[in-house]
Amino acid sequence: MTVLSRNPRIIVALDYPSAAPALDLVSGLDPASCRLKVGKEMFTRLGPGFVEKLVGKGFDVFLDLKFHDIPNTVAAACAAAADLGVWMVNVHASGGSKMMMAARERLESLSHRPLLIAVTILTSLGEKDIAEIGFSGAPADNVIRLARLTADSGLDGIVCSPLEAAEVRPLVGPEFLLVTPGVRPASAVQDDQKRVMTPLNALNNGADLLVIGRPITAADDPQASLDRIQQEIAGFCGAQS
């Protein structure tokens, strides 16, 4: 059974078009100081072997492919991810409880069980965007509804905006993981994320794990940028350990 460890809290998003710059970045990072996220572009370009290479370097890898399909297909995909040795994998909560439970049950039968979390509402979507796809109410209303569904389906946590974490936390309890993209140091540009928050404020709001990409990976000195964020949240992490 995978331990629900909160530390290290920073997950570095490896959003690169090729392996070389990603591996160059990773070579300068300590697996004890951060985790890594591999998303759709890198996985599509570089395949499972790249993920296994990162795992082999000692990193916890979050395979962020957001599976959303019929229950059997999603369950099989999650099992395939587990075979790569990943630490965490995700699905879309909007796939429904049958899909999420099928994935959870498949992973529970394995000797190595990655954490299984669900995406609620993408942080790039505002109220007009979610109305366009047929969801009524504000983003927070939908995040809360999908968070409850995910918890009832027995998953380990959700992906949500840090702005909604404070509302979700009391509904799901302290052990349920809240993984938050849309985290930016105060000095960073927001890019295409609409619902954002600084790392320390996100943790104070109830977040457990912080997905941070360009403020680290696009920095002139990525390790120095990571170190500054670690210093920013050190007081919170020390108080929680």
C-alpha cells in the first residue's frame, strides 16, 4: 500500500517537448526535495521508457494522463501505469463513480499500488468556460460536487485549484490528498492558469501537494527557484511534520 506522504510537497511539472532538456533539469535535482510530473505531451513523445528512467533515478513520478473512458479501459490503463513504477496516477472525476471504483479496485489487487487521484475542474477553466460545456454553477460548486464523488469512490485525493482547497478540506477530512496546480510564486507570471495562488497560501488553504512548472523549469536557475519556494514554505512544512 502506498504511503500518503506529503513530503516533499513540490511536484515539478516536466512540460518539455523532448527528453534532453528534461533530463538536464532532473540531473540537477535531488529526489528528496521534489517529485516529478509527466503529462500528456512528454508521455506521447517519449513513451513509458522515459517514465521508467525517471523512476530509476529515484524520483516519485506523478503520471498525469487524466484517464477518462469506460471503467474497464481506465482500470487497465491505471494498472499499466503501476507497472511503470509510478507513485501517482490520475483520472477524470467526471468519468463517474463506476469508472473511479473500477480503477481503484484494479490497483488494490497489485503489489505496487500508486496513489489514485481524480481531476475535478481544470484550473484553466473559469465560470463561462464550464457553462459552455454544460456544467451549472461556479467552478467551486463543481469542484465540491466532484470531490465528494471522488471521496465516496474511495480514491486517495483530487486535483483542484488552491482557491477551492479551503472549501473542500473540511468535507473530505485530513487524509484525503488535495493536489493543486495553479500555484505561482508572487513574482511569477500567471501564464494560462486562471485560478492561482502562492505556494504558502495554497498550503494554508488546505493543499497538500503543489504542482509547479514554468516558475521552476523556465527559470534561469531552476534549482535556485525550487530552493526559494522551499524556503517560502519551510515554516509551514516544519509545523506540519
